[in-house]
Amino acid sequence: MSKAILVTGGLGFIGSNFIEQLIQKQTDISIVNLDKMTYASNITNSHHFKNNSRYTMVRGDICDPRTLAWIFEKHNIQHVIHFAAESHVDNSITGPEAFIQTNCVGTFMLLEQARQSWLTKTEHDLKSVSDNLFLHVSTDEVFGQLTMEQDAFSEETAYDPSSPYSASKASSDLIVKSYFRTYGLKTIVTNCSNNYGPHQHKEKLIPTIIRSALKGHRIPIYGDGTNIRDWIFVKDHCNALIKIMKEGIPGERYNIGGSCEKSNMDIAKQICAILDEITPKKDQTSYRTQIEFVKDRPGHDFRYAVNTAKIKQTIGWVPETAFSDGLKSTIEWYLNHPEYLYESSP
């Protein structure tokens, strides 16, 4: 009998890449994808797996307990891989309520349903009745920011979120941790650095740079462009999650990153150089001439970097994709799928 896995937010960027890889790599699982179909979801992301007999799509909200109860009972869910989240920092600044509702309340609702479905009450405590796992996919933004002199975030770094988005993710991380300590629910939290690759929503940095360059518009870069992020190719992130799902220790937290720190300005220049090579402008000028600095984001963290020694040493995972290779393949993918740059998602 195959293991039933609930993936939340599986029509989003990382979730859809994860489902595609998991279905390819594991033939002994079935997947239920619960997605609210917000602006960040795209049904086209399921193109490679939507007709697979081991895949089921459910449109619904993680904040709806009736939907969750129905899914757990009907499909006998054994694992939860939780991606569903509001994730755009700028949107969290102008409208934080949706982030609290989805990221905090939604995570709580999922945990409660898992607790009710997976745990049995004894005279003295609550114990897991089967081989279940709640894998909560979070962000390195929960740790705040680093200076150039500070060491990368470790799993022991104290939380210090700066935006309503990162605060909501930090809160959800702690709720997950509390369910492990209080109820013995088997949970794992991962904190990942910036992802890039196919299927990413057009609002994010790399798609925005590509779209702006190709349209002949200004390429907007916050502040002076020196803000630094650690970048990881989305397929490497998904590989890490699959290994953690199989080999991770319940109650633990794992940092996932590409060990690839780049400033926003570096990213913009590298994208422009690749575009100059593969789709040069008619006037032969560089796309770099379109780069313009814009007013900085409120509370914009200067630098993120994650120490990945723990996952490398305990699970044996390392990123496989060089940034230059991953970025070029990502740009080529968007050139072949322009609808992701310009059209609204369903």
C-alpha cells in the first residue's frame, strides 16, 4: 500500500517542483495537493504530473478544518509537507493580515488536524500511532539580518524577524516546534535561503529583472543594490526536502542553502550579461543600461546566509547546481515560457 502524502501549496513555485521530483523518485507514494489557488498558484505548474494516477488535486484552504478533516480521513494521510504560505515581503508590509491568517492560523489548523488524526490518547500522554511526519518548510528570513562580519545563520541562531512576512513564518515555526514538545507529534522544520528556477512567480526578483529587461523597462533595484542573499536552485532545495523526509530526525531543524551569496546588483548584472548573449537587443546596447535604483523597502534586511553544515554532516545532502548554470537554465526556461513573466496566474 502506498504512503499518502499531503502537500500544501503544491501549485506554487517550490511546491510544484517538489511534487514533480517526488513522483519521479518514489513510486510507493500517492500525493494529495491542497491549494487555495491564490494569485501565486498556477495550474500550469502541474502539467508534468496532473494526469498521474498517484496524484490528486484538492482546491481548498488550509484554514478550513472541515476540508482538512475530509482529506485526512478520505486519503489516510501519513505525511504532511507544508509549503502553503503568503510569501511576498512587500505585500506583507502593505497588507499583513493575510500573512498572519495563512502562515500562523493555517499552520495551526494543519497541526491540529494531524494531531487529531495521528495521535492516540493514553492515560498519561499522547503518542504517535504510526510513522507520520509533519515537515514544515520555512525561510531563513526568520533569523533577521547579518552584517558582512557576522557568521552565517545556524540552526541555533535566535529568531529576529524584520517584516510581517518573516514574523508570521517565525511564529509558525514555533507553533510547529510546540506540537513536537507538547504532544510528541513528529515534526521537522526547514529554513531555506532564496530559491530560483522554473515556475517562480513574476513578482520575485529574478523574474522581475528578466521581464523588465525584455520589455525595455527600467530594471528596479532596491536601495543601492548591495543587499545580499544566499541563492539555491529550486531542484536542489527539493532534493534536500526529499532526503529530510526520509532521513531527518523528528524535532530537529535543518538549514538549507546554496552557499552562494550574491548582492541584488550582482544578480541583475549577471542576468543582463546572459540576456546580452542569448537574446541581444537590436541596438546592441547592454540590458545593464536599464538598471535603476529605486526607493528601498522598509526594514529591508541587509544580508542573509545560512550555515548548512548540519544537513551535510547528518544527512549527506549538498547542492549540486552551480549558480551560473542554474541561472542560465532559468532564464532560458522563462524565454520558452513567457506566460510566466507577463500573464496573471489563475
